Amino acid sequence: MNRFDGKVAFITGAAAGIGRATAIRLGSEGASLYLVDVAVEGLEETAKLCGAGGAEVEAAFCDITSEDEVHGAIQACVGRFGRLDTLCNIAGILLLDHFDKITPDQFRRVLEVNLVGAFMLSQAAMPHLLKSKGSIVNTSSTSALAGMPYGAAYGTSKGGVSALTRTLAVEFGKQGVRCNAVNPGSIKTAMMGGDRLPKNVDGQLLMRVMSIGPPRGPEVVAATIAMLASEDGIHINGEEIRVDGGTLA
């Protein structure tokens, strides 16, 4: 099934986790890929995996908190492939700590990467997406929908991503551009490793973010992103889809 034949996807956070899984999935369905991350070694590995699967791939370092680098990467993508059909805003960072321990600088940094980065990329990509009648898929989180213990910065940033998603869906829907979000939970990635938990956590609070079934790999999120970005999602706009194993059911 090649839902993305002739289509071009720009994917952030492609060095690992959900970003890598999404690149592999869209590439396997015919998409040409422009992949960015700050982790160059992992990014190159993702590009090799996608290329081995038959995808046409370009990979480049990009700090999504830099306006110049964001605009440069979008222009490089369009220069390389001639168009842009799908923007997948996946890059993000996680900070877990007790609320009173989080510094303002740490809080700002999480917002810069998770929210401001998605804003700048969407803004830079929009003229090209309007031409192709394309789509944006943002990566939000279950922490945007329910309280996440020790995740004040992360949850706030993802709540902003959800609001941004709805705003873009309404503002550009009549012009043919769709914007949706996925809300992952209980996904096995390096970012969600147990060593990221602060000391002296309340185990009962952590149970609030446990899925009914076992955690799953990032490929289950990639499958949902692929649906939303493809024509299968043509009548879905401004939606958030939980991929969380029933955590918030």
C-alpha cells in the first residue's frame, strides 16, 4: 500500500523513537523523506534504514529552536524535492521533576523545543502545504489531556501543541490544509526511560499514567501518524488521537 507515492514528508526528531518509526513507515509507503534532528549519528542511521527500504531520503542537522535553521531546512526540503506535502512535528524533550525543583530556564527550554519549534516549523512550511493541500501532524501527549505527575513543563508544552493544532485546523482548513495531533502514552522509547524519574516519587501518582495493557513500541504511533497524513484521514481535521493503550479511557 503506497499511500504516499509522489508525496514529500518533512519529519523532525527522526534520529530515534517515534520520529524514526514514522520515517520508516512513510518511506515504506512511497514518501520521499526530509529528515532532521540534532542527533546526527542516529539521524544518519535512520536515513540508511529508510534508504534500504527504497525511500528517497535527505537528512540534515536542524535545531528546531533556531528560526534561521528551521526556515533553511524547509527551503532545502522544497529545493531538493520540489514540494512539501506533510510536516510531522515529532521532535521533543522530556523533563520530569518535582514542581518546586524546575527552574524557569528549564521550563522555557522545554517550551522552546516542544511548542515554539512546532510553531516555527508549521509557519515555515505553511506556504508550501497550501500549494499541495497538505497536512501537519503534531505530536502532543496524554499529558496534554490529564495531569502528569512531575511533568509541569512537559505537560504545559504539549497542551500548547494541542491548542496550536486546533488553531491551525480552523484557520487553514477551508484552504485545504489539515492539522491533527497524536497523543502517545505508554510508548517504549529512550526518552521515556525510567532513569528520568526524579527521586522520592509517589508511586500511586505514577499509576495514573499506566496503560491497561503493556507498553508498545513507537511503530504504533507511526501507524496513526501515517493514517492522519494520508488521504485516509481526509475528513479528519483538528483532532487529537490518543495512542495510549487505554490509559485515559
